[in-house]
Amino acid sequence: MANFFTDNEDIQFLFQHMNLARVATLREQNFRFAKEFDFAPADAPEAIDNYRRILDVIGEIAGERVAPTAADTDTVGNVLNADGSVTYAPGIAEAVKLLGQADAMGFILPYRFGGLNGPNLLYTMSNDIVSRADAALMNIYGLQGIAETINAFASEEIKQQYLPRMTSGEWTGAMVLTEPDAGSDLQAVKTKAYQDASGQWFVRGVKRFITNGCGEVLLVLARTEPEIADGRGLSCLLVERGPRVRVRRLEHKLGINGSPTCEICFDDAPAKLIGERRRGLITYVMSLMNGARIGIAAQSLGIGEAAYRVARAYAHSRKQFNTAIENFPAVRDLLLDMSLDVQAARALSYFAAYSVDLEEGLGACVAAAQNAAPDELKRLRAEERKYKAFSKMLTPMAKYYASEMSMRVSNSSMAVLGGSGYMKDYAVERHLRDSRITTIYEGTSQLQVVASLAGVIGDTVGEVIQEILGDRVWPHELETRVVHIREGQALLAESVAFVKAQTASNAYRDLHARKLVDIAIDLIVAALFCDQATASPKKLLVAKRWLAERMPRLRMLKEQVCSGETSALTDFEILAGPLPVAD
């Protein structure tokens, strides 16, 4: 039987290698829930065993039930009905039902709402697995951050009303942010929310490009303070699907066709305020989007994994000139690059999710330890701040690198298959189409670079690398690689110093931001591979190849950053040529 968890060597390794015991101890708050819920674990080994069982079930659903329907789902898509409701593709509808029956639709929700209380790291693993089966399904399964936002910020009454039905899979949700004239610039949102004389909230306006906008629970970013034009005038409201909410269009897209992308009209729809007014964008949506970015990173991992596997199998079976094409050195080199690209993105994304778990878990410890000894409270707060800084940088880094990886690997997969890959006989063309959106939604790659940059310039990178490598004594083969990482850190420091010296404006920093972030990512991944190599001879080879390939690239990027080259700023009109005249 196909199982997308047990057949994935890399996920299996990381499940064993990463410190799930620490994650579980924090998530379970020292396992206090075992006293209240029979199914809550009593210690770390029991929690890890539960985690393995959960991923095994999801892996079987993905491999046996979802993957066989993905091609049909892509062809059939969704149907907009005359009443404004939407019918999912049959494969998607069945998958949501199966995942609900497995309690996986409440993966990260607390036990008291019927959830699994799973950590972010495990949820990321599950999204990776689901996305390999069908990336479009992840856009529904992976929207559980909506329920988590309700749990974090809504009133107890709202939690009790909505969360159990979301946990069961009976209801799904959507984050309703984008508008026709407000894409990445969410401060420009115009959708209006207002109260009547009795205090009842209503929402009026149009939202576009809303993933799963046909869901029953809609978290809407709307302007509650019309006199405030920027993000401070926005609040977050829950709108339940009903007669005053109408999907008036389904977008016709390049890929992820099983995921309904909706244009929604709110015609004075009844709403409930989530949390406090004026904090919708600044607090609640930012929290929601950080989780969504890790989710898209995991979706990208699944796409990249699926595309690589098609190419690997094809290169093994396809013969040219009386030999399998995998025996050609150029094809081998390409396949190795693809494999390492997927492993690098997975290592970075999982470590980002791990950092989020530690930040959240330590935050809970701080809240529970207000009466603790001052030194202990100080220690907890310092640790929480450290992982908060890690998460702030690593989350957009993971989304940026993983999404770009999914495009590279899907494109390379098509190159391995050649003309066959261009045809719908193989899934590669679907993976390539599906991959493209990952670099766009939940913030484009350039926005992720901007979000990562402060941590790079502020040397959070060095703190992350120190956290990964520690002060351990390395075996000889790894000691050489660690020296290379330290050399790379010096190159990054020199690059950052040069950028900081360009004090005339921030334009030079912005021009070279991607190069700085690329250097940082290459070094963090190198550190993760070296750490993994202590437990795996294969990962030692991975670390060797990664650094052999990346050190020359780091030197090149450093030279480019320190070149002072500014033609994109000073000579754009000349180099770009005249503006094309419309036909």
C-alpha cells in the first residue's frame, strides 16, 4: 500500500533526528493534559509515538486515496452553482471527509475542541505529505491557521461555536484579505465593517483571489475605522457563509485547479468581531500570515518531492543509446541538484517550524511562570525572545526558498522527461503549473526577502548557525565543512558591512537584498546538513556536495554585493529601453 510518510526517507530521518521530545514537552505543557484527556500523552515517548501514528494515517490517506485522484481533480476543478455556492471536485471532497474522520482537520487545535494539539513541526510534515499527493488539497487542509487564529484571539463563545465543527472537517475556512485594488498592500483594504444600533457587526465589500472562499468560516479583514486610512483602521471579523455572502466568480487559473479561488461579495453580511478593533492587520493577520507562509513552504516541499520522484523514475527507466539516461553524467548532476534542493528546503522549513514551536511553547511557559523565581523567569523570557527572532527571520526565508525550489525542481523534472514531460501523460506539467503560485501568494518572493533582511543585517543568522552547530567537537570530515561555514559567515559579514556603508539611501540595500538573503540561507542550510551528518553517512555526502557547490556561489554573491554596481537604479531607462507601445 502506498504511504507518503513511510516511503519518504528524508521525512523519516528528520522525524527521528529533530528534537521532537522538546517540542512535545512544550506543546503538552509538561504533559498536564493527560490528567484531563484520555488520549493526551503522559510523556515524551508516548507523544512521539502518537505523532508517528498520526503521520502514518495521513501518509496512507495521501498515498492511497488522494494521489490517485489528483489528475482528475486538476481536470474537473470546482463548480460554481447558481445559488453562489461551490461544489468541490469529487477527489477533494472525499479527501476533506477522510482527513476529518482522522481528526486531522483539527491538527493544531487543543484537545478541548476535539483537536490533536499537534505542534507546528508535525503539521508542517503533514502538509508536506498531503501536498505531494495533491497540492490543491493543501489549500484547504493547510488553512487550519484560521481556526488557530480564532482560538488565539476570539471570545470563548465564538470558539465553542465554530472550532469543534472545523475540527471535524464539517466546516472549512478562508482568510479573506485581498481586494481588486489591494493585493500585497493590505493597508489599502476598503471593505467596510460597521455596527448597527444594537451593536451587531456587518460587512460590505468585494474580495478577490480568496483561497477556499466558499468555506463556511470566513475571517475578513475590513475597515472599521473609516477615518483612519492605513492599517490601524482595520479589524478582523468572522463572517459565516450565508445568504448575504455570495461567491460571484471562480478564477480560471494556471494550476492548483482543485482549490477554489473565489471572488466574494459581502452584502451587509452579519459578522462577529475577532479580538479588538484596529488590530486586524497589525496583530491578527500578521500572525495568520506567518503560519500560512510555513504552510506554503510545506506545500512547495510536496510539489518538489513529487516532481523529483517522477524525474528520478523516468531517468532510470528511459533508455537512449542502449543505456538508461540516468547514466549520463549531465542527467545525474541535474538529478542530484534536484534532490539536494528538496532536502535543503525541507531542512530549512522544518527548522523554521521547530523554532515557531519553541517560541510558542516558551511563551506559554512564561505566562505560566509569573510567580517563578526571578532568575528562572528571566531565563525563559530570554529563550522566548531568541526563538521569536529566529522565527521572524526563518519563516519568510523558508517560504522564499521552498517556493523557488518547487519551481526549479519542477522545471528540471520537465527537462529530464523532455517532450514527454510537456504532455499530460505525466504529472510533471501539473507540478510545474502548481509550483508557480507558491512564489506569489501569502507574499511574493521579493516580499519574503524584505521580511528576512532585518535578521540577516542584524546577524540573527550568526545566532541561528551557532544554535545549530553549538560548540561540539566535530569529526575530521565535518570539521573541514564547519570551517567553510565560518568562512562563509565572514563573507556575509563583509557584504553586510559594505551595504551598511552605502548611507545615501536604502536603495542599494534593497537592490542587493536577495543576494544577502541567499548567502544567509546557503549558510544556515549548510549548518543544518552538518548537524544531520552526525547521524547519517548519507547526510555527510549531502553536506560535502552542498558546500562544494555553494562556497564558490557565496564568493560570487559577495563580490556582486560589494561591487557598488547600481545600473538598475541609475541607468534603468537606457538599459530597459523605451516603454513598449500597446498594439
